[in-house]
Amino acid sequence: MITIKAFKGYRPKDDLVEKIASVPYDVINKSEAQQLAEGNPHSFLHITRSEIDLPDDTDVYSQSVYDKARTNFLDFVDKGWLTQDSEDRLYLYRQVMGDHAQTGILALSSITDYFENRIKKHEFTRPVKEQDRINNMKTAGIHPGPVFLTYKHVDEINAWVKRFTEDNEAVNDFVADDGIRHSLWAVTDHTEIHQLVTLFKEKVPASYIADGHHRAASSAKVGKALANENQNHSGEESYNYFLSVLFPDHEMKILDYNRLIADLNGISDEDFLVAIAEDFEVGLVGVDAYKPESARCFGLYINKQWYKLKAKPHSYDEADPIDTLDISTISNHILAKHLGIKDQRTDKRIDFVGGIRGLSELEKRVDSGQWKLAIVMHPVSIQQLIDIADSGQVMPPKSTWFEPKLRSGLVVHRFA
């Protein structure tokens, strides 16, 4: 069963919360981080993307970047911009995007649960990105952003969260510049904390990483390394846990995660459309953007024209949780078969665009001439993610895009 733990979080002063809370480090590049933090010394990006405060030619993986993250965090604390709660707490974190709302429990999760696979994974991590997070966390001594977890919803937990949020005022409540509302409640009563911790221990057999595989893996490895270095290790130290938010599965929202392809691997446009017709029904839509309305359907944008692709039955296996994924159909029957793209994690002829950016972003990038075509996916379902994680398998790279994204800096866990 799943262990969650209350802790003394570092949180922004009430009048600074909107200035401090930032988008996650891994959804923007350095240039975008610089733009977002410009004129805002309080932005948490000074901690999660601390390279923006160093010379432009600084290697983002250099020790100076990690040292700067620690310096900036300590500076935020010294100035009183971030202050530590006086007692252990759990937190409830609600996000509202349009008509979609999701409320999660912000707590510490156990690295033992991670290593013993009660926190389940659905994708591989990249060593260079994992090492980056290890260096960042170990140097700064903090978990700056939470791992996004989900779990199979439990009626008693749903009722507990509903009652608590209705009976108590949020300690923070604001609308970010992207229109998403963020609300945070602090659970301070020891009896209430015990009730929620017990519900997870008795009712939740596993949690699932939705977003943040690198953060989870790095947190677990840092914790294990610190345990090995500590001759008086007891298992209760803060490094035995990592920062997380756990959302019930029925509140999760997954968007499409789309592909841009740089070239046709020497095939003409006409031959390419003929070739993919072996495995797809290909229909011309025209200049109006096409968004797939169901699984097995895909949008293709090439030469300023949209096509609808419908997978033929032989192109997928419904009995195989991986092969039945739409991205597997595209990977096997277009990317690998015709374009020679066999490893999407390393091939530079492919790029990935989250569905939150819209189809117009795909059109713009293809029309610029930098990319040859775009492929639009239907979103993976949360049940597919759970089934694959339970089976011990992993999804193809960049299969899921979760929205809304968790803001960093609302609650920080300091473990060293």
C-alpha cells in the first residue's frame, strides 16, 4: 500500500505567491525561461532554471548552474520570500482549466515505494536528464517541483477531499497568466492528517507516475545515495521521500502529444501518401485543420493540406497493451517503416508538440519550411496508462501530455 507523509513545506509569502509560482522547468527552454522571469526577481525559475542568472555561454549541465540554484534558494529564504511552515502538514492542490478541475494531495511519497514498484512507471528515463536532476537536487538540497502522480480513485478519499475543501478556506488562490486557477489548502490538524495517511495506506495499492519520471528517479537515487553515506541512517530522514501531488484517476486530463517530421527519407510526397495507404485509409480533408475524434484516427498535415488517416485493423493488436496504442501504430507503420525513424528519443528528424499549443502551432512550423509534416494523435486514456504500468511495460517516448501543469514554487521540500 502507498505511503504518504506530511512535512514542513517552504511556501511563498501570501503577497508573493503569484510572482513566485512558475511553470515546470522542463516545459520551457532557457530563452523562454529568461523571458518569463524578466523583470521578476521573485520567479521560481531563478531556482529551477538558474542558468538564466549566469552568462549566456554557460553549460546548462555545469556545476555552476546547480550551485546557483542552491544560492538562489537560500537567498529566497533569507529575504523571507519563502518561509517554512512551523509544523508538518499535508496540502490539497486544486487546478481549474476551463471547465476541468482536479484536486490532488500534495505530500511526500516514499522512495521505498518507488524502488519496490508501488509507484509505477510507464516510460524510460534518459541518463543525461536523470543525472542533471540528481546534480540539481543533491546540490540544492531541495525538491523544487513535485512529481505528478495518479491513483485509482477511492470513494472515501474523494469524500474526505470534498469535505475538507468545502469546510476550509484555501491559503492561496490565484489565476495565473495562462488563465489556470491554482488553489492550495493546508491540512494542519493531526487527526485529519492521520485519517488521510491511513486511507492511502489501506485503500491505495499503487500510484502511477503521470509526469515527472526523471524527477522521481533522480529523487529516489539521491535519497538512496544519502542513505548510504549516512552511518546513522534510520529511514525517517527527509531524503527518504520526494515531493509529489497525487490526483485521482477520474480527474486526470491527457491531451494529444503530436509529432513533427523533418523529411520523408528520400520519398516523394506522392509516393509517401501511396505507401502509408497500405496501413491507413487516407482521406483528403483540405485546408481546414483536422483533429482526430477517436482512437485509430490521425491527422496528417503536409503541403498546406490536411488528411485524415484511419488505421486498418491489421496495423494494431488489441490484445497487446503497447501495440494497441495509437502512437505504436504510427511508430511501426509510418515512422519506422517508411521514414527510418526507429528511436524517437534520439532521432533529430522528429520533434514533439503538446496538444495545449493547438493545431495552428503545427501548421506554422510546417509552413515555415523547417518541418515537412505533422502528425496529430488522439490522446492516450488514463486507463491505458495504468494498464501498461501494471503490466510492467513502457510506452513509446512522448506518449502523454498532461494538462494543467503543476506550478513549481507553491510548496518546496527541503531535505538537506
